[in-house]
Amino acid sequence: MSQLDTTGRVLTGWNPEESENWSASIAWRTLAITTFSLMLGFTVWFLPSAVAPRLNEVGFALTKNQIYWITSMPGLSCAALRLIYMFLPATIGSRKMIGWSSLLYVLPMLGWFFAVQSPSTSFGTLLALSFTCGIGAATFSGYMPSTGFFFPKRLSGTALGLQGGLGNMGMSVIQLAAPFLMSTSLFGLTWVAPYAPDAPRVFNATVFFLPWSLIAAALAFVYIKDVPVKANIRQQLDIFGNIDTWLMTVLYIMTFGIFSGFAAQTANIINNNYGASSPLAQTLAAADLPKGASYAFIGTLLGSFLRFAWGPLCDRFGGAIWTFVSAVGMAATMAFCGWQVATANDAGDFRVFMIGLLAMFFFAGVGNASTFKQMPMIMPKRQAGGAIGFTAAVASLGPFLVGIALTLMPTSTFFYGCAVFCVVCAVICWIRYAGPSAKRPG
């Protein structure tokens, strides 16, 4: 085996499982830059969910279903683009992938910046712009496998948990920052839109993270190196012959699919079941009704924090048992939330519902950490990278599927359906990965 050489753009002799052929400083530096770019990507992905619920306040005339569709579209495009990104780390390398992706984030931000300045912007245009935001989280299916190439298995849970968790925090960052940004004269931009003096400055939220994306691109091109892991697309298709690819995809739909779906729709769910658009609005004063946008960030923040905080525990005890705990916990909390929505009759019920919803986000965060610990343990390194990319691609349909489901059925019914799905996932996890007779413990 050749000796480690870190002087060029490609790391020759690189092998994380051999300490003499691995550089911790390069690995952690790459993780820091990649995670920074990924967090920015997730702010782009959830930009429509932060902006759309406020558009009617600045002159748009969107229906509840139209807002659901706008907040759903990034999930659809993200899933499609992740199927491309899953092949990029082993084909074009980490440096180009991360650098150019960071630059692509700029396009949807600029598009939304101009679109929200005119209430005459058509619903079709808003849908198209929402669709472009999928690029933000599509990078996840390339970034996470890339990180797997830089770290030994003993640190994979911690590294992937940090990247996934901090990256996911971009969802809560945009939802938390948007209300503040919309209330300020950011960069002196009050002249760009014909808003009323007391209307939210929606356009501020669309471009605040644009300069940071340019910085992320510069860091990637200057400091990131490529690892000597190369494979063409045909070689990488062998993951589909491995049953664990499909079973882990089901489990990740449970954790990240549900997590991202409900995170994207939290504001709408609150508004339509407990807020001004709910039946409660007919019997309660406006002051007693919650505004969904004020609570949208909490679940994503909690789930994202748990994703990286639980990484060390997954390294210590294995991922499978925590995935099982996640499935059981999500099933129970989903059923509880469904019951709360179905029986809501006063303002106090909202607080109880939020406790259940936050508990669901807690267990989802644990599961997001544990599933990504499992894959590197039960699959070869390159195959694990491809499987991570594919499972992430399918699960990213969460915001789209949850949004569409909520337009087709009562919210309580959908909660109950998700609870049943989580029970099925718990059975799969116990039999295949977590139980005493599991065929693939990990």
C-alpha cells in the first residue's frame, strides 16, 4: 500500500482504518466545511416553509391547499436530485461537489427574493421556485457518503451524527430567523418592495444566507481534498441487490421522512387545527389562538440537536437498539397527537398537543442518528455510502408526501396512519437488526 501523501488535491494512500494512513485534521476540517455548506443547504430547502405562511400578509391571495403545495414541492425535487447526488462523491469527488453545490444555493434564494416583491407573482411561479429549493437538501445524499470516506468506522456515528444534526439545523435556523428578519430593515432593503409599512419584509429572509453560501463555496474549493475512492455509476448500482438497502430505506422513511415532513408542515398544522384557520377560531378569541410560524422551528431544532447529540451513544451501544427505541417512541407519540387533534375543543389542548409533537421530534432525532450509524456497520464502506445516499433520497419525499396527505385527509387520521407505520418499522428493526436473534446486528 502506498504511503499517505496529503500534498495534492487527491489524498493518495488514504485509509481511515489505518492510523498511519489517516489524518484526523484533514478529516475534521473537511467535516466542518461540509457541515457548514449542508446547513446552508437546509435553510434553502425550508425557505418556502418559512416564507409561504406569511405571503398572504403582503398581498398574496393563496388558499390553504396552495400553501400546502408550496411548502411540499422542495421535498419532491429533493428526492429526485438526491438520486443524482448519491453517485457524485465517487465520480467527481468531494471538492467539486461541495464547492459547486454551495454556489447553486444562490439561485433559488435570488428567485424568491424577486418573486415575493410582487403579489401578482403567479401560483405556478411560486411552485417552480419552491421546486428549485430542493437542491438545498439534495446535497445531503452526496455530502454524507463523502464524509464516510474520511472517517474510520469507530468514529462514523459521531461524524455522521454531527454532520446530519448540525446540517438539519438549517431547517430550524431559517424558521427561527425568518420572523426576525421579516421585521427588520435588513441591509437597508426597505426600498425594494411595495409593502405596507407594517407588513413583514418577507424578502429579507430570502437573501440573508446568500453571502454565506459564497463563503462556503470558497472554503470548499480552497481547503477540501478528494479521497482515492472512485467508481462509475454502474458499479455503484450493486447496492440495490442488498436487502439491507431496502430495509434501511424503510426505517429512514420512518425517522427522517416523518421528521422532515412534519417539520415542514408544523406551522400549517397548528394554524389549521388550533389557529385562526381552525374550527376553534369560531369559539375562541384571536388572542387565545396560536400562530404556527412562532412554533415551527422548535421541532426541527430539537430533532436536529438529538441527531448529533446521540451520535456518541450510537457509537457506544450500536445503532440498531436506538432505532428500535425510536420506532416505538414515534408510534406512541403519533397516536397521542392524533387523539389530541381529534378531541381538541379549547386553547389549552394546544399545549398538550405540542408536548406530544415535540416528543415525536425527540424520538425522530434519535432514529436519525442511529440509522446512519447502522449503515456503515452492516455494509462495505463504498456500498454504505451509496445506501446512505439512496435512503436519504427516498426519505426526503417526506415534506411532499406529508403535505399532500394533509390536503386529502383529516390531520388526526394521518397521525394515526403514521403511528401504524412506525409499529411496522419497529417489528422490522427488532427482527433484522436489534433482537437477540437478529441476522444483521449493528
